[in-house]
Amino acid sequence: MAEQKQTGGMLPEHIGIIMDGNGRWAQKRGLPRSAGHKQGARTFREIVRYCRSIGIRYLTVYAFSTENWKRPQSEIDAIMNLLRDYLDELERHSDEEQGVLRFIGDMAPLAEDLRQRITDVQERTAGREGITVNIALNYGGRHEIVHAVQQAVSLARQGTLTPEAVDEALVDSLMYTAGQPPVDLIIRPSGEQRISNFLLWQGAYAEFVFMDVLWPDFTPGDLDRAIAEFQRRSRRFGGISS
């Protein structure tokens, strides 16, 4: 973990955020749900900039789950168009953007133009220094683990993997976040208190902070409060306090 200059404490190296509450934010204001997603996208940009400024190395945000396809098609279309807008913005201002952008999840069901844009931005930002931002899109923690098992079975069929070689390090190398550290802190705004199939493997020892603020209203100050709560926790990883 990195030192947090503002407090003298230790920053989480990897933060996960479940960006929840967009629809409720809009409904409270008598607006269509798409308006909540639009404001939530603005919040996402602000939080990424703030994380970059304070030295967070890895940020993973839950943008669209494997279960979200059950939502009305108009809402799905609005979310995907916001993603297009974001990717367009990155292309226009690529020199101003620092860090690596990655998408984790099953990209196969996405529209062809989105898949191509995602490929392009990942290739363009690969190798950069600074923060790595993972956008979990058509993502589910169980699906990710199944995907890893399928890869392991494929390696075994090729004769390059034996049962004895299967350990936590091997499984970790087959995850979408291979090469990245485990998640230290998972934040869920909106008042809900569940994990919702997010980073089941990576978050095995994460600290959880649940907050009664809808994602579109989430601010850098809220992130600071979540980090402060994280810093108050005693992380024993199965051991005892020193």
C-alpha cells in the first residue's frame, strides 16, 4: 500500500467500487433512469481523477454486471451509449489521460463497434505509468471463476497442466486482473450491503465500507471517509493483532 500524504496513513493499493444508486437518484428527482446513469458517469470521471491525484495504483469499478441484461433495453442502450461517449472522450484527449485503462468481463455480447473501441483503448494505454483503472463490464465474479476453470481445463487437455500444479497463484494468473494485487477496499454506495457478485476472488480479504450516499452524489470527500475507515481497520488475514 502507498502512503497517503493527507493523513499520514496508508492508502489501499487497490480499491473496488460498486457504482450503485443511479436509477434511484434519477427517480428521486422525477427523471428517467438514464439521467442517473449520465450523472453517475460524471462521478466516475471525477473519482478516477481524484484517485490518480492521491496515488491510488489500482481502481476497479462495477459498471455493468452479467445480470444487468435483465434491465429494460432502453436503459441498457443508454449505458452503452455513455460508454461510447467516454471512449470517444478518451480518444480526443488521449495525451491528457494518464494511466492504464482495462475492461474486465465477457466482451463477446457487446456490439462490434464497442468491442473494437475497447480493444483500441486498451492497446493505446497499455504500458503507461500511473493508475490502472479496470472497468468491470458484463462482469460477474462467478463467471470469472468459471472462466478461469475453463482455461485450466484447456491447459490440462493440452498436457501443460497437472492437478498438482493447480494452486492459488495459478488460479490468480487466470483471472481477468492477472498481475494486479488483491483488492484492499471495496466501497458500496447507495445503502445496500451486499457484494453482488463483484470481485469474489480478488476481494477475499478486502475491507468493506457501505455508505448511505447514491453513486451520482458520491464525492472525493466520501472516498476520503471510506479510506479513513479502512485505515482504522485491523487487517489480520487470519492471524492475530500484533
